[in-house]
Amino acid sequence: MAIDISGIYFFMPVFSFLFVFLIVYAILAKTKILGDSTFVNFLVSFIMAIIFMSFSSLDLYVKTIIPWFIVLFISVFLVLLIAGLSTKELDKIMTKGFAWIVIIILLIIFLISAIKVFNPVFHPDLIITSGEGTSLVEQISYASGGRVFGTILLIVIAVIVSWVLTRK
């Protein structure tokens, strides 16, 4: 008997947020574009993840990429595991060519996901609806009432969370 894990879709916005947050934070920390300050990197990545998740099309894009990214990650891990167990010399497999193949596959995943998700943008005559059946225009007009207050509240929460998590 199979286990029903369809309830995980309920948590997908959280996973998408964490995925975007961690990727942006890792890039900022590694490249040191904004300096060595952990607080600044944390705050900027937190705000970028919130902005990214505020748009339903970007959220759908992340939801489309994450499963394929995980499949690619597990596949590469298993190939390296099998190669490591059979030859015990991963240097023969871990070449620049192998890395470029993985990067090309990842770019193809990004491209196909973008075409799948953003295709309605190229066809403005199509009506984009959410799961509740309301159009995107109705959602925007409904949300515009508390938009300024919500934005200010979100920035304040981001600053407080960043400060709490990065203080020594």
C-alpha cells in the first residue's frame, strides 16, 4: 500500500521560500557582493525571497524547478556513488566535462520550466486564474487595499528576524 503524501503540496510555499532564500544567501555570502556582514546578507536574501514568492508566477516557477533539481541532484549523487564503488577513483569521473554536462542539464531544466510557467505571459489573451477561480486582476485589486501596510509590516518583520538570527 502506497503512502499518500499529497498533503506536502500544502507546505510547498514554505519549501519554495526556503529554497530561494538559501540560494540567494549562499550567493551573497560566497561572492561577498554586499560585504562580510551576515546581517546584511541575511536581510537582503530574506527580502528577495519574500518578493520572489509574492508573485504567483514566480512561485509556480520555483515549484516546477525544485522537483527536477532534486531528481538531477540525486541522479548525480547515485552516478558518483556507483562510480566510486566500482573504480574507487572519482577523479576520472569528476572532470570539467562532467560538471559542464550537469550545468547544461540544469540550464535545460530552468529553460523548460520557464517556458512552461511563463508561456501565458507571451499570450495575453489567455486568462490566468488561481486555484480559487479568481482572475489575476481580481486578486490584484483585492490585495491593493492593504498593500502599503503589508509591505511595511513585511520589511519590519524581515529586519527583526534578520537581527535575531544573526546576533552573536
